[in-house]
Amino acid sequence: MRAHRLGRAALRDLTTVVTPDTLLRWHRQLVARKWTYTKKGNGRRGVLAEIRQLVVRMAEENPTWGYTRIRGALQNLGHQVGRSTIARILKAHGLHPAPNRPTSWQTFLQAHWGAIAGADFFATEVWTCRGLVTFYTLFVIDLATRRVRVLGTTPHPDDAFMCQVVRTLTMADANPCRVLICDRDAKWSVAVRERLEEAGIRVVQTPYQAPNANAHAERFVRSVKEECLDRIIPIGEGHFRRAVTEFVAHYHRERNHQGLDNTLIEGAALTDAGRVRRQSRLGGLLNFYTRAA
């Protein structure tokens, strides 16, 4: 074919480069290529990849499942896999045998959704007659609704303050949380955790240096600081408390939340008629736009 494309005149010019044997070899290669069929794979490689993915997925999503249980689940899907193969796959992915596989945070949160809250402190430097004073604010956030409740603010988060916090938290009438996530700060002492447990609130402490384990609370801290506290100079405890109160009200009624499909926590009736007006808090630091009735 290549020789035909070149033509006789060009072939004569290439006699010193391309020999007849070369042309014959090209011809034989073309004939062989025509009658050689590539065999389609039997899909074995794809099946093995799917089995590996399923084994890892089942083990991660079901920490109590042993090799036999995973083998049975695979058999339900049409895969015959031995226990030793399952063991090798899990070992290669760093997964321990049951029951030594820990429950993932995602599974834990989903299992307690609607009854779980996160608690955390955030610190703010406030100008007072004594100079700069650090105030510690403790809040809880309901993970399902994103509602936030400030439990207290103090420059001295001692045992007396934490005892009052426990009373405030356990005396709530409206859907009290049953599981409370908090970090390993020393303020969450054994005595404080025991009081909460006695009130029927299970305390779950996050792993060390794992802020993502309490991501909802961490996100609220970032919001209140970036949108409010970092944009003002708190002059006096009263000014600081008012700023926090105004932001929490804005957070609930006037701020859209991406985790709630970009809606308001306390949704208001919307209309497309009327003049647009701005509602402001803290001198225009926080704004909300509505239509006049």
C-alpha cells in the first residue's frame, strides 16, 4: 500500500533506501494485520476492580461486618470471593478486621441526626477600663437545623461558669440535644461531662487536632468572626454582648445558609411585589433585603 501511494517514479528514486524485501515485509504485515482479530477481554480485570471497591466500601460503611458477612453480601451481588481474599484486600487498604474498625464520623452523625449538637468556645478581645480583656463565649449549634444558642460569655471560664452552663443547657425545654460534641479543652472537665451524662446528654469528645470532627461549630465561629467581630472594635462588655446578640438574630432570620439549600433558618414569606428595602443591624454591618408590603 505504501509503495502504491509512492508510485513507480518515486520508487525508482528510493531504490537506494527501500529494497524489494522491505516492500514485501510491509505487504506481509498488512496481510497479517487484516486477518488478525484482537480478542476482546473477558472483563476479568474490571470485575476484580469492582470486587476490591465493594469490599472496601462494605467494610468502611459497616464496621461490625467480618469477612464472612462481607463474603455473603458479595455473594448476593453475584461475586464468589473467599475470606482470605477479602482479608488481603482489607489489609492492603489499611482496614482492620471487625470489630476493630472504628465507626466513621459521617456514620455517627447520620445515626444521631436531629438529636445532636456541637459546642465550642470562641475568644474575643474587648477593650475595657482595664485594657484588653479576653472574653470567652460558649455556644451550642443544632446540627440538623443550624440553630445556635449562646450559653454564656465570661472572661473567666472557671468551674462555676461551666456549672451554670450545664444548668442552662439541661434546663432547655425545646428539644434538648441528646448527644453533644465538644473538643478536649480542659474546660470540659470530667465533672462537667459527668453532670451532662447525668442529665441524659451523651458527651462525645473529638479526636486531638481534628477540628473537622466538629465542623458545624467551627463554621459558626468563622462566620461570627469574619462577618461581625473582626469588623468592629468591641468597646466594653455591653457593646460586645450586643454585637453577638445582633449577629445571632441575623444568623437565624436574615442569613441564607448553604447547608440548608441556601434558605433561612427561620424562613419568612417571600414576595416578588413591592419596593425593595434594606434592613440593617450594627449600623449597616449586617444587612437583609426584603420587599415592603
